[in-house]
Amino acid sequence: MSSHKKTALITGSGRNIGRGIARHLAADGFNIIVNGSADQDAAERVAGDIRAQGGDALVAMGNVGDKAAAERVVTAGFKHFGAIDVLVNNAAIRPHAPFLEINEADWQKVMDVDLNAAVWLSRMVLPQMISKGWGRIISFSGMNAQRGYPGASPVAVAKHAVWGLTKSLAAEFGPLGITANIISPGTFPGDDPASAQEPKFVKLLNENPTRRLGTSDDIGAMVSYLCSKNGGFVNGQMLQINGGVVTQY
């Protein structure tokens, strides 16, 4: 199936921030490739919501931290829609273990999902973006990952590397009509309203200059802007969406 509409692949889009991004881009008229690694029911619900609003969505399951699985996701998107114009590298894992205790296998899993997937997927979709003269690559960091924090050293390492990748892609492919940016969210409790009442989130809310927590719509609206005509001059930037808790890294 081909389409004249642009298509967005959003990894990890079955819930939370990824789901919010999918809904915003679908409302903007994008075809959506919904991806998840395990919970197909959640991905199907997101796709169903998009279709119910008149949009088109494809569910392409697969752990993008596995290169062969990532290739299958991209191939499915190309086959169904004919193109992938927007890549949102949202999938991530965040295991917690002291630096001296994390084993090499678990370290590598973080590198594969949080860093290598962004490399693999970018290399898979860029040739077609170049041929069309338009593309958007949007990746994710995180407030704590940028600060560095105990028990999550591989996450911090991977996310700093994705920031370097983003700056490099922006410089190399910007002249070809393709922008690359990275979003660093902070203070997001997830989709479950009850989680916002947990003591740690109540504390974060009280410390936030805006006196509220972030929502998936905050991120979805930013991605929507970056993928719009007006967002084309934003390139190679880290966009911090955290209510002002951290103003620079």
C-alpha cells in the first residue's frame, strides 16, 4: 500500500510518551507505524485509536535493539506505506544496577536498545529520505541521563552517545533537507494518573518551577512542531522539556 501522506515510525509507541507522539502526528495527517517489543495488545490499541480518528496505522512489532528485528520493522513500513519520512527513536530500557555489578550482557542490551537502534534505523531510512529531499530524525535523551546518576551508568553513556549522533546527523544531512534533533524529557509519571500521586512525583511536582508534571502531550506537541513546515529550521538541538528544572547541561 502506498500513500501520498508522510509516514512516521515511532519506536516504543505502545504507551506513555511514544503513544502521545503517535496520536499527535496522526492528528497532523501522518501515517503511523506503531512499534513495540512485547505488548502487541497495547500497540494494537494505539493503532485502533488512530484508525478510529480517520488515520492510517500499521503495527510492526519487534525489539529494535536487535538489528534483524529492526530491519523487519522498517521493511514492513516500507512495504505498507512506501516510505518512512519521520523516525522517532523513542524505545529505551533503563535497568538499575551499581556500576561494578552490572554484567557485560546487560550493559550491551542497553547499548543496543538505547544507542545502536538509533544508528541502525537511521542508516536504514536515510537513503530514502535523501531521495525525497525531506526527513526528520528525532531521538530521546533524559534529564537524569544527561546529569548522570548512580545505578544507571549504561543509560547515561548511551544517551550521551545519541546526542553526539544527533549533532553529527544534523550537520551531515541538514543540507539535504533532513533535520535531526534530540528531546530530553523530565518529570513524566507516565500514563497512569495514580502514579502522579506517588511520593517521589509529589516531591518532583513541588520542586518544578511550573508546579506540574509533564504529560505525553507536552512531548507529542514538540515532535509535531519539529515535523511541521515551521519546524524545519530547528536542527542539531537538544530540546529540554522539563518545566525548567534543568536549564542546561
